[in-house]
Amino acid sequence: MEAYGEFSLEGCIELAWVMGLIKHVNGTLNATGSAYTGWVDAKTEEPVRDVDVKPRYEEYILAHTGIRLIEPELSAGYNPNGRSILREIQIEHDMEPFEASGEDAQAFKSTNGENVDIWEGDGGSWSVRFRKGALIRVPMALRGDRLVAGQIPTGWSPTRYGIPEDVAKQVDPVTCYTLVATVEALVRSGITDPYELYQYFHVSEVGNTTGSGIGGGSSLQRIFKHRALDIEVRSDILQETFISTVQAWVNMLLMSSSGPVKPLVGACATGVLSIDVAIETIQSGKARVMLAGGVDEFFEESSIEFASMGATSNSLDEFAKGRAPSEMCRPCTSTRNGFMEGQGAGIVTLMSASAAIEFGAPIYGIIAMSGTATDKQGRSVPAPGKGVLTSTRETSGGLPSRLLNIGYRRRQLERQLASLDAWKQEELAELADMVDNPSDSAGHSARSYAKQIEG
């Protein structure tokens, strides 16, 4: 999608499965009773060919993935067009009495004192009447101006990836994101079973620096909001709000490692900080394999508070300028209108070079350097700082680096280009000696090789 601006067929198939639009059957179809292997529509169980997935589901997938208008069902019901708050008002006349339990009646009385009358009726029931002057809180809806966010695909479910239902209900959603992202990172590293690592490395040599800006946002909501609204919450929910708990669940449910565990706190830059610390941990010899990355949730409180700071993109201003939701996240432009909040997780597997070779892991890239710096950009606390310039500063003393000399670098480039040109001429000359008749099959192959050499 990033390279060509459209989904591949394979990408559509994967996202259609992720979003619960299709499911795979290898057995008997319930609708027909016949044997079948392949994809079926999740609702109708009608067989769907691979080639039909993209034309059938792509429009829905594009509308419900990535940066888009906030979908309340993905963020605990938060709707920025009508977010609910409680406004305190004072009663101007006595209200009609209502029934309540004895415990609740006493609580109302203790809150408002003489402005509340309570009395016990027949059968042990209690009546409560708020009198003039009592204070009560009533809900009211306000419209926000942060209407766009990067949300997970609609229909995403941790149980679809094999996470047990009881685990999914017990842990915070950010933990589920991280568990899935960690398995994805391991599989891309050729690791289908985490315990395979311990055939090559000691359990103390596998660590984790996965971090977050806030941690278990949904659990934080339940603690502060549901408790205040007298909605029942789990007794152990506090532990789900800790940023380190995300790593703990990954360790307990997947890795069983005892290596360095360094949870990072860094809001938007958590992933970068995590990788930087993971690299330092490997370079220091404290670990040979590290899981690194970042995870965060999108929820009402974070959206409101970031908006109050003026740190996030104002959707109404962006709409007024004619921009679509997908254009509102522009981190490297001068027209940037604040950062864009999002939810999900991104995890990578890092190894030392010797560890990767010993394990036989696919090497997708070599990290030559990592670093973090503040740059005074944004509306939070990134100042003072010079950004990337702090990583490119010259060291004092000794000879200056020749790489800073333009003439030296030009000579090096010209030398490399001359070497490549000499190699090309030698290869073309060798092909010409090998082919006597340019019209036969050997000549055709030679011309193909020549094109490769020229390329």
C-alpha cells in the first residue's frame, strides 16, 4: 500500500481475514454439506475465490483501516461528536421522592446533608428526596475537534489469532496488540516456536524493551471512570495499567525468558527509544536477542488532553483546508498541524550479528547507528535540543574526519565509478568472445546477460 498506493491481492486476503470478513474452511460446508477447502464469507459462508476477495472487500477494507474518522466501537464507545461529561447543577425546587436501598440513601444524605431527606418505608425500603439547594451531576454531550485517529482494523479480534478468550478478557487491549505483534516479529525472524531460541541461547540472553506512552489505557479508564460511576471492575485491574505489565505478559505467555527487561516510557517515540536501548543492551553483552518496539491505545482521555495541549492535529481545521483524514498525519512537513494519535503495536526482533548467523535467522537489515534527541518541535517538553545535529556533532581533538572533506569524498566516488565501469567492460567483452553467432539461442542469452550487466 505504501509503495504503490493500492492493496495487493495478498494484502486484501490477509486484511479480510484479520477483519473477520472471511474465514478459512478445510472440511464440510454447513450450507451445502460438501467437502471444501478455501475461503468463505464469514456471514453467509458462501465460498469466495482468492481472486474475488479484492473486488468484493477492498472498498470496505480501505474505509475501515488506517487513519480515518474515529469509530467509537474501537475505543470503548468514545464518540468525539458527542462525548459525555457530568455537569454539576443546583436544584431550584424540591424533587419527587424515589426509592433506594438503605445504604444508598445514607450515601445521598452524607453527600448533601440537610438538602436531602431520607426515610424508611414499609418492608424495609427507603425513600430519598432531593430538596432545593442540593447539588447533583447530570450528563451532557460536547463536540470535540479531534475526529481522526489511526485505529486498528475494524473487526480485529485477539481470539482470531489464537489468544484464549479468558486471557483476552483479563488483560488490557494493548497487551493483546503486543502479543500478536510479538508473534509476527518472531515468525518473520524464522521463529515459529519461541522455545527454539533456547537451543542456541541461554534464557538470560533474551530480553525485552517494549515500551508505551501510557500503558493499559482501557484499564486506566475503568479505574478512574468506572469506579466513579459505580461500575464493577476487576479486583486486580491496577496491574494492567503498568507499562511493565505488557512485557510481563509477553514473557509469561510466550518467551519464558529471564533476560534484561527494560520497559520504556516515551509517548510517541517509544518505539525509537526501545530500539535504542535494545541495541545498547546487546552491545554491552547483557543480551544477544532483544524484542523491541512500542504499543499504545487510543482512548477518550488521551485524545482530550492532547487536544488541550494543542499537540494533536485539529481535524476541523484540516477539513476546512480540504484535507482528507489520510492526509492529516504529516510528521515531516512544514504544514504539520500536530501529531496523529493511533493505537496498535509494532515489534521487531534484534540480534547481534554473531547471534543471527549462529541461529540462522533471516537478516533484513543492519543497524549501523541509533540515537535519540530533543528538537524543540511540538507542544510538549522536547526542548532544549538540536535534533539530529546532536548525533552528527564532531568530536574534539585528533585529526578531523576525511569524510567531511568534499574533495576526498569526490575522489572516492570517482574511483568506485571507474572500478564499476572497468568491470562492466570486462564482462561485456567476455560475453562477446563467448558468442560467435548473435542470432542463435546463445546470442539471445548473451543479450539478456548484457542487459543485466548494464542494469
